Amino acid sequence: LDMCNGKLNGVTAFMTGKLRAAGDIMAAQRIPSLFPL
């Protein structure tokens, strides 16, 4: 929810373990560009 509100960066969440990703990590890195704030 904090990511949606712009309070939490996706990269920071991933690095701190608050966000987990499985599959194509390169594709996951492009997701923020799909939802500009």
C-alpha cells in the first residue's frame, strides 16, 4: 500500500525484504515505468 501511495520505493522494498519477486526480475524492474506518478 505504501508503494501505491508513493511512500515506499519498489527497489528499497525488494532490498529490505518487504517485497518479493519470482520470475523475470528484469521485467519486474520495468513495472514502475508503467505506472508513472
